[in-house]
Amino acid sequence: MNPSPFFTIERRKNIAILWLNRPEKRNAMNWPFWRDLPDMVAEIDADPKIHCFVIASKGKSFSTGLDLEEFFQEFKPVVQGEHADGREKLYQLILTMQKGINAVYNSKKPSIALVQKHCIGGGLDLVSACDIRYASEDAVFSLRESKVAIVADMGSLQRLPHLIGNAHTRELALTGKDITATEAFQMGLVTKVTKDFDTLLAEGLKTAEEISENPTIVIRGVKQVLNHGIGKTIEEGLDYVAVWNSSMLDSKDFRSAINGFMERKRPVFNPETRVDQ
């Protein structure tokens, strides 16, 4: 794969760190972000040795969101198309931009977002697609699109209600206001707040390692069952997980767990893909 001007992937044992790497612009999301993110996630998904991935950013901020100036310069004819043909091009562009963040959400591998300082607009779209979110004390979150005359269209309005509730989502979206890491923790947007970025990264990698030690087939199943359950009744969710387990329960790792229980030994899962160094 050709290197991306926006992303780098770092591998640590069975964990990948997907770095947003445009620190000189506080990781503002220019076209290479939207173009390359689907490929970055696809590369992670295709590597069986990666069991979990972390999304983090180089520099002072996680992301200040869409690079409005650069984006408008590049796509002005599309954004300001006068006729139906032009409006359809803008519609297709929006769908294309949604693909990367959707790929994070739909990945069979769990993702952990680590947020420092600014997490604005598209940054919040990205972290809302992750399975777990941690933040440092200096983090500031904002669903700020309303302040730049845009209806958020990259997933926050669809995913945040399931994370923080409809009322919190409406308040953030309608006001465009900033909230602190403490407020994000109180409403359930993040589940851990650390004193600084170094501690944040260490905590994120610790959680990723704990996840990566579990059977990969179970990790995939948990994500799929949880995602499938959104918008469904409890009964529909229970039926789906019953179908899943009736197909997938008797795995090699399940047999290893049973043998370990009987022999009073801790089982080692994923031996064929496990990286110990």
C-alpha cells in the first residue's frame, strides 16, 4: 500500500495504532484523511495478527475537524453546484467521505479512541464510531457544525444518541458548544480520563492488550451482536445472539477454555496469530 500523507500505522504485538499525523494543522481533516481512511482500516482488518486497534493523534490536538479552507478550495464547484447534476455530485462526495468512519464502526476489530485537547466536528464523528473512548484532562469536545452552517453528516447525529442519549446529543448539536473531558465522562461519551497524553496512551494500549488476549472470534461476535442490537428489540437481539452462538460457540478457543478450566490452567487464546514480542 502507498503511504498516506495523513496516517501512519504502528504495530505493537497484536495491536495497531492508527496515528492521525498532521500535527502542524492540529490534524484538521483535509482530503487525504477522507480518501485514505477506508484503506487504512482495510489494511488493519486484513492483518490477522492485529486483534485490536487504537486511534490516536500526533501533536497537540486529536483533530480540529474538517479543514474548511482547504476543502472549500478543492471542492468549491461541487459544493456550489447550481443544478441537479451538481447537487448529485455533492451527495456522492458526502457518501464517499462517510466510508472511512463507517469502516471504523463496521470493522470486526475493536477500536479505542484516545483524545487529547481538541476533538471538534469530524473528530467527534470519528471517535463516536469507535468502541471505546478515553480522553486526557485537557480534552475539549464539540459537535460544532451548526456554528459553521453545516448539518453534521459524518455520523455523530446517528451514533451519539446511542452513546450519550438523545437529549445530550440535541444540546450539543443545536448549540455547537464545547464540553470538557469531565463533562464528556459524566455523560458517558468517554469512560476514562487521564492526567496527560502519555498516561492516556499507556491506558489505551493496556486496554487494547487486554482485549487482544481474548479469542478473536469472540471479539468479533461481541461487536457484531452489539451493533446489530441498535434499534432492535431485546427479543430480536436475544434471537440474534442465539443464532450467533449456535454457529460459533464451539471454537478452538472455547475448547481451550474448557480444557483450561478442567486442568486448572489459564488457556492461551489465538495461538496461530499471537505475537509475544
